[in-house]
Amino acid sequence: MMKEKKNIQTQNKKSGKGGYLFLGLVVLAYAGLSLYNAPKVLHALKVSARLILEIVPVLLFVILIMALLDYFLKPEKIKRIFGREAGLKGWLIAIAFGIVSHGSVYAWYPLLRELRSHGMREGLIAVFIYNRAIKIPFIPLMIYYFGLKFFVVLTFYMIIASVIEGLLIEKI
Amino acid sequence: MKQKKDAPKKSWKHSLIKAGKNVGNALPIIIGVLLLFGLFRTFVPTSFIRQVFSGNPFKDTLIGAALGSIFAGNAVNSYIIGGELLRNGVSLFAVAAFIITWVTVGFIQLPAEASLLGKSFALKRNALSFVLSFFVAIATVLTLNLLG
């Protein structure tokens, strides 16, 4: 358990440095491509700026959820719901949480990392991410393009696949 | 007694700061990924996607899953592109695989996922999601055929 916590702390430090390195490389890519096609790079920058603005409310929402979880949920409780001894309830909560969560997935990574550091099992993290593919607000659009039957059948198999993935990820 | 009343206030502030710091630490990666999306959307047109399907259901399912893994963004875009592909004669196997991997597999966000949730977890999760997309796509289409 101590070793696991130490690993997560080391990983957090690494991710901090790695993040800046990654951002630096992307900025370099922009600089390089602007020499080849400046108007297109400017357009890419505008697209990105819009995406960044869109994600701000989601990030604020994530901060709020993280703070609430940190304040109300004790690590022991997180371990009980999402930990090794998590029963059917834990899996169902992870599925439901994945389906109702909104915004870009990378906005949720810090929260998932935090929950894992408190004992959430990896299988349930995988289940959460997989079920984000089912988006409640976009259900009418999916039905419009592919029909109600397609939506129901696909959703059913995706939920099953998410559980299979969650179980497999802990075995391999 | 006074200490007991003050304690939760301190904890709430601490929780909020801690949450802010956690998200703040992830910001360089998040911004990097979004900048990468911008480049991708601008330099790789969606018309390119339509041209790569061959007509063979198995190959197209593989291509659909691969394209969904590379392209990313809001799930709604995958429905729109998937709907267009279907109208253009691309098989439902391929379109289903494309929609599934669009959200479950993230080639572009892999560095962010690996950095924040661990390299091993990110690689295993993405690989499993890619493989499972085949089974989900096949099961979905076969079930729909059975239902008529």
C-alpha cells in the first residue's frame, strides 16, 4: 500500500514535468508548421482557443467535485465503494458516473488520479472512461442518424464491454 | 467547542485549494492536447475519412476502429461523420467501430492519459478498448440483423 502511494507520488511529479515538455513540443510543432502554412496554423490556433474556452466550465465543475469528494469522502469510504472490495454497487456507480459525466475526458483525469490515490481500483476507472462514450444529451442525435434500435443495442453491448475491460485490465 | 466549529471551514478551503492544484498540474497537458486537436482538425480534412474505406466489411471495421482512435473530440462529431459515412455506403460494422473508438480510444490524448493515470494503464486500456470495439461492433450489427 505504501509502495503504491509512493509510486503515485512519483508519477504525479513526473506528470508535472512531462506536461510542460509535451506542451513545449506542441508549441514547437505550431512554430514549425507556421513556417510552412501560417494561415492554417492561425486557424488551428482559433479552433484550439475555442476548445479551451469550452473546457473551462467543465474544469471548474471538476474542481468543485474534487473538492466536495475530498471534503466529504474519507479515503476509507472511497476504498469501500470503489476499492478492491467494491461489489456490484461499485461497478454500477462507475457505469452511471461515466454515462452522466460530461465534457472532455482529459478534464476528468486529475479527478480519477485523485480517486485512485485514495484506493479506487483501476478496473472501475476503465469502466468510467469507457461509459463516457454514452452521452445522454446526444441520444436524440444518435437516434436521428442510426435509429432507436441501434442506440439501445449499442449501449447494451458497450456497458457489457466496459465491465469486461474493467475486469481484464486488472488481470493483465 | 470553538475548535470543532472552525475545523470544517479550514478543511473545505484546503479541499478547494488541493482540487485547484490538482487540476492546475494537469493544465499543461490539457492545453497541449487541445492545441494538438486544433492542428489535427485543420490539417486533416473530414473528407479524407470518407476516401479510405474499401468496401470490405472486415477491412472497413478495422479502418473504422483505427480512424475513430486517431480522430477525437466531442462524441457528437462521431455521430455526424458516422451518419455521413453510412449514407455514403460504408458498412454499419465500420461505422459502429468508428463511433465506439472515437470516445473509448484516444491516440491524441494518450500522452495525457499516460502522464496522469500511468503509462501501463493508458496502454492497456486503449489496446483493450480497440480490440473490444470489434466485438461490440460485430455484436451490435448481428443483433440488429436478428431483430430485423
